[in-house]
Amino acid sequence: MAKTAGIVIIGNEVLSGKTQDTNSHYLCKELRALGVELRRISVIPDEIELIGREVVAFSREFAFVFTTGGVGPTHDDVTMAGIAHGFGVKVIHHPELERRLRERHGQNINEARLRMAEVPEGAELVGEGSLYAPAVKLKNVYIFPGIPKVLQDRFEAIKERFREAPFLLKVVYSKEGEGVIASILNDLLASFPDLLLGSYPVLDNPEYRVKLTLESKDPSYLAQAFERLLSTLPKGAVHRIEGS
């Protein structure tokens, strides 16, 4: 069984349409490539109570939780406070982060800048974090800033800790539509209930009408399901095949 993950996107700007979320899409792709099964994505506003409830609920349900957004020095950066509230701990200044901030700013240090050192009590820094956007971990929750480039750099630094057995993938492009092949797919899943089977209609390609994806972590199981599908599709239905 794959390890599971959930993502909590935090920010009024995403919910209001002012900012387009790209972080969840990036994490979806990266986690899948690492063999982790993403089970849920939640987008919530900058509200301490709600952040706490959502993150703790995800923490109980999934092996890994990733939050993005709400990390910074301004009034709407309440992710650290929300997560701390949810787990019933205080917000503190992480000693290493505070040391770096004071070293960098000297006499120009102020309360706003020191907010960048705030973490939930008991949190640790993971990876080679940058001064303004460390990857912070509390229990099984990984707290990232919302700036996509910074998130990607921080995730890249720690992603190997999440690696599992990979998902293996076969792709079949069918010339027949879902109305023709639906019963075939239903029968396939009845015989291979653990198969991850996807069926995606395509409207703008004259060469094929449906993209079918078959995934499993078990190479023998996937091979058997794949051969069964090929043997039951109508003659001439396969446009092309991809995957190892």
C-alpha cells in the first residue's frame, strides 16, 4: 500500500481568485513520482481556528501533510499560529531562525522581521532552508511558504525522505468512445479491484477518443490487467500504447 498524503492550501487570495494556485499541481506530480498517493486537497482561508482544525484532521488521516501559504511577516500570515493552535502548543521563535535573522539585520531587526522566526513549539527545520522560507516540520506536517519557486526549492531539498515504491503506468489510447468500452472497463475492475484505472475522453483529437491509464505498484498485477484489457477491447480499437 502506498503512503498517503494531503495538501492544505491556505490563503484568502486563492479563494478570491486573486492568485492562481500552482503549488498543489506541483506537489501532486512530485508526490506521484515519489510513489506517494495524494488523497485530498483542501483550500481554506487565513483563519487560525479553521487552519488548526483542518491541519490536525489531515494529520490524523494521512501519513504526510503539506501546507502552503500564510507564512510571512504580515497580518494575514497566520499559518504558524493556526497549526500551533490546532495541536495545542505555543508559537515560539525558533532559535536558529532568530539567530540568522539577528545576524542578517543587526540593529535593523524589528518585530515584523522576527515573525519570520516563528514556528509551533516542537517544530524542526528540515532541509537546507533559506533564511526567509525554511521548510518547517511539526509531527507529520510539512509547512511551506506559498511562493511557488521557494516551495519548489524547499521541497526538492527534502523530497527523498518521502520516496516509496513507484507507481507503474500503462497508457492505452482507444479509438472507441466510453460508450463502447465502459462495460469492458467495469469487467476489468471486477477482475482486478486493486488496479488504479482512469478513463479520460478526448474531444479534439481525430486519432483517438479516450485515454486509458492503468497503474499499480505491483508489476505482475499491472501486466496481467494490461493484457486482459488488450484482449477484450474491440479489434482495431487501440491507437497506441505508452508505458514500460
